[in-house]
Amino acid sequence: MQEHVGIAGIGTYLPRKYLQAEELEKLTSIPADVLVEKFGIKRKYIPSESETTSFMGIMAAKEAIDNAKINPEEIDVVIWNGAQHKDYPCWLACTKVAHEIGAKRAWAFDMEAMCGSMIVGLQVARALMLAEKDINTVLLVSGYRNVDLVNHKCKHTSFMLDIGASGSAVVLKKNLGKNVLFGVSSIVDGSFSEDCVVPVGGTKRWPIQAEDLTEYYFQIPQPESFKSRLNEVTLKNFYFVIDDALRRSNLSRKDISYLAILHFKRSAHLEVLKELGLREDQTTYLENYGHMGQNDQVFSIKEGLLSGKIKDGDNIVLVGAGVGWTWNAAVVRWGKLY
């Protein structure tokens, strides 16, 4: 059998607190029925002070390790592919994770592709594992609480109202013989790189001033131009990475069994299903979670397994996108590889 990398275990974590649509209505002045039907948010999770970005990733990592039935000391590399918005600025989350889970043999690093980070992380981890003979087990860990950086009153970033918090993790093993990662595809469009940013706290506006605290949230300097330009390319780019990942897997759209796609507005979700020729029972719409960044795909797979939507032999297509802008897709063949 050709060398390959498979998913040995997955883990997730949700904060204890969540906001229902009726509570979100009070924050946004958008009617609850609009939040549910248009934005696709029945509820989203909000972290407490103690549920830091790394904490949520660590909790998910522990579950993934249990799910994979491995000893943490088997892990060769820990890759933090969670959010940049971490416990501290200019800080490595990966070493904290490795220490807390007992991965005593592992080396580690942080990587970032915004909400495409889980899919890019899969590709980076596989490349490392197949290139280095002594790397056999890799842990991908993500915590996400960019909800801290969303101003619920800001009209121009209303597409971010679905953002919530969570953690996710994936254990990968070389030549596992099941749940094999096939084709991966990513594209970027840097013309959007400064269209949606937190305008303060970085080196472009340094040092931080007291008044900057009121501006510390995602903003769009030219909202009308941004919306028009993004609408022209985003679905086209989603379809490109999906088709490219399938092509790299020697598959086509008709071979998709389950779509593990990020959460976005309901109309866009349904449009993607229609374009791909998929039924609603071939995916999970994350309306009870909202958008959790790069964690969405892991939560979707977990929901798919629990509901019986994902079975052995199924081709799962993971789909994500990140501010900046990046579009990403990957194919996993679930079950034993014969």
C-alpha cells in the first residue's frame, strides 16, 4: 500500500455559555427570525474569561487523543492551527498545548491561514509526515474565539455575526490504513488582504493609544466595494478548490458523499448544495453552533458520524475560507482503505 496519512482521532470543545437568537437580537437589533432564517444562527457559543484560546484547543486535543486511543508521548509534532487571537500577543500556543497534554517527545510550531487553517494544517502535516521518516504522529490543535473581535453593532461586518467560540483537534497517523487524506487545494486573493482588518494593535498603528480600545474589532474600510468584489469571486473560488481537491483525488462531484463545509448564511449554503448536486442530508448546517473558524469542518465530521450521515467508504469533502482571502478544500476517504 502506498504511503499515506489518515485521521486517527478527532476532538471538539464548546464553551459552557451560548447565545440564542433571541439574546443575539438584543445585541444586534436584528430580529431573531431574521438571524435564524437569513444568517442561519439558532445559537452560538461565547467563551468565559477562563476559556482562553489555548484552553479550548487543549480540551479538544485531550478528546482527540482519547478518540485515537494513543499515548500523548507517541506524538511527534504538535501544530497549532488555531486563531492568531491567542492568550497573549506574539506567543506560541503550540508549546503550551504540548506541555499540558503531556506530549513530551514532540516538537511544535504555530501556523495560520485564518479560517482555512484546519485544511491547510492537514496539508502541511501530511507533507511533513511523508517527507520525514521519523514523524509518524501529528496533532493539529485549534482554539478560536475571534468573537471577541466582533462588534455586534457594526453593520458593515454583519456577516461575522455568526462567529462563536470553540476548540477542535485532529490526530494524524502515517500509514493508518483508514480515514485517509486525499487531495487538498487552496487558493488566495491578496487583493482582499486589507479589506477586513482590526485596524489597531498591530505595527501599522503603533504604539497603542488609549482611544484605540474603542476600535479593537474587525472593520471594513470600504464596505460597498468589498462586498461587490467578494460576491463576484467567492462562490467561484469555492467551486474551484472543491473541484481541484476532487481532481487531485481522482474523483468528481458525483463521488461526494458528505460535505463538511464552513457555516455561512443559509442561502449561500443551499446554493452550494444545489451547484454540487447534493441533498441536505449529505451535510450538516451548523446553525446550532454558528461559524467557529477553522473548527467548523471538524464539528461537521463529528456531527456526521454521530447522525450516521458519514459511513465507511464515504468521500468527505472539507471546505473552508478565511479572511484575507483564502479558499480551501480537502478530500478524506472515511473508513478502511482497501
